[in-house]
Amino acid sequence: MFLINCPYCGERDQSEFVSGGEAHIARPKQPTELNDDQWAEYLFMRKNIKGIQFERWNHAHGCRKWFNVARDTSNDKIEKIYKMGEQPPKL
């Protein structure tokens, strides 16, 4: 377990939050023009790297708002938390 500093509610236990996966994935401009392999790539393929990953999180047992987290997946250290719509930090 680790603590997450919700940008709206403050620091809370990880158990109050739900991970929404990788952040900053752009939806295809013309999804009807994609073939099955391209659509599957968009839907399912994620980086899942060991190191700094940009993720979406939801404070499900709190304010229920979404925000982004830059987290080191090798040790769960949160480098930066920022609101949806903000640019990812340069790390």
C-alpha cells in the first residue's frame, strides 16, 4: 500500500483509489476507418514499462474525480500528480 495525494481531497490511502490505466492515449480521429488489428492496438496495447509511467487514477471512495499520476512502477514512488487536461510533466 502507498499514499496518493488527491489533487482535490489531499493525501489518502491507495485503497480509496482505482487505477484507470495508461494516461494520454489519443482516440483515433476516424475509428471507423481502422482495421481490426489497428482497433485492437488502440484498445488493448499499452506500454506497461518498468519505470516512470503516466497513469489515470480515480478517487472512487472520495470525490470520485479523475486525475493523472506520474508513477515509477518499479517502486510505486509517485513523482507527480496533476489534474486531467494538464500537460504531463517533464521528468
